[in-house]
Amino acid sequence: MSQTAVQKAIITDAGFASRYLPITKTIPKAMLPLGNRPIMQFMVEECAQAGIKEIIIVATPEGKPIYEDYFNNSVNRIRKQLASQGKEDRYEPVQQVLDFPKIVVITQDPSLPYGNGSPVASAKKFVEGEQAFLVMYSDDVVYGAVGDAQTMVSAYAQNPGVSGVIMAQEVDASVVDKYGIISLKEDGVSLDTIIEKPDKGSEPSRLASYGRYLLTPAIFEHLAPQNTGKDAELWTVDAITKVAQDAPVLVEHTKGEWMTTGDPENYFHAHLEYVRKYESYGSKVEEWLD
């Protein structure tokens, strides 16, 4: 079978986000802003850059209508008002959102175990028939001109026969115990295993794995409800490690800068870095913090 282009992506934001309460009782965590765009928009833009045609967002029941409104509501009332004031340019960011690839919003299957693999398993029927697809966790943002989605799609196209591609970023030795650290096979480019939060000094590398994966349908065999791991949860990295024992899973280094938004402290850091480096008023940040 000839290899076809990657056309679909799964983006997950189906957790409780309890560290962000009370705001996340009403607003999905990935709808929190970086500049004047929500985190989720960064994910979608990354997919669009890579040529993805359809995006499946896995949300909470409360978050589903919010995502559907954000990516589909043309707010014509505002558009007409801006046009009447000669401010049509202010509507352009809204039009950009409306022009994104097809977006389908679903909720997680409540019968599945707790764990970050369950949102992926919930989207299985939406990627049936695909040779490969992207999986992206909305906790993880990547700043830079070339998104991880593009890097993974390119690597997959250039390496027929691989069973997946995962992204990595080198971290300082002082923080290896905070991440899932990658152990490579002897070829130096494919995954052996991911060791979760190794003790300092015992790490097999300083390559941290995070929520950017290109996977094939083989992953779903290992994301069945009975395949729970640590803390009786269903883990995507466990499934990827099992797939890697049968066929190569490539490890690609990010061409950008990975930052996590999984907790309020890191979210603030990611937000500050984005404003400082990419917003027109970023040069004022140091002045404000002085």
C-alpha cells in the first residue's frame, strides 16, 4: 500500500483542569489566552500549517459548545458594526478563525478509564481509514516558525514504514525528574522507551517527550480499556512504547520552543514568553516587570 498524506489530527482538552479552578468550571483550559488568541487556536494553526484537512477536538461536555461557537460563529452583528465604522480590518482575525480546516468537536467516552489515552481512544472512529494521524495535547504549545505538526508530517513522508513519530526537546539535567525522558534504540533516532520522571543521574538522555505525536491505527490496540498502567490510568506513552517494539517510532527534535501550560505557573511563563517575543508590545514587558 502506498503511503498517503496525513490529513487528520486529534487535539485533546478533556480533563478537569482542577488546578485552574474556578475559571475552568466555565472556560476550557485551552481557551485561556496567549496574547489575544486562545491556546487551542495555536494548536489549530499548527495543524493548518502542516496541511491537515480535518481536526477532531476532544472536549468536556461543558467545553464542547464553547469550542463549536468559537470556531464557527461568524458574529455577523459585530462584523456589520465594524464595517459601519470603517474598521473592517478588526474583523480579519475572526475571518481567519472561520477559514481554518474543518473542525469537529466531540466529548470523551465516559466508559473509558481515566488517563490521557482515553481522549485519543474516544476519537478512534473519526480517524478510521487513515494511515496516520496527529495527536496533540493542548497543554503543550510550541513557539517558532516551523510547528511540530509540520516536522512530524515531513518525517513521516520521508520515512515509509515507520509506525509513528514523536517530538522531543532537550532539557537541562536539573529538571529531567519532571518529565518523561526518551531512551533511544541503538540507531540513535528511534524510540526504545519513555521513562517517566527518572531520578537525576539515571536518565538515558535529556530528551523530554511531550504531547506531539504522529500515530498509526496500531495505537488503538494498546489503548483498549484493559490496558491501563500506572495509577490504573490509560496512558498514551505506554501505548506508543508498545508500538515501538514492533516497528520504528522516530524521535524528532522540535525546531521551535516547547512550553507547557499544564499548571498556572507554567501557563503564566508561557504567556509571558509569548507576549515578550511575539507581540508588538512585547518590548514593554521588562519595563512593566521592573
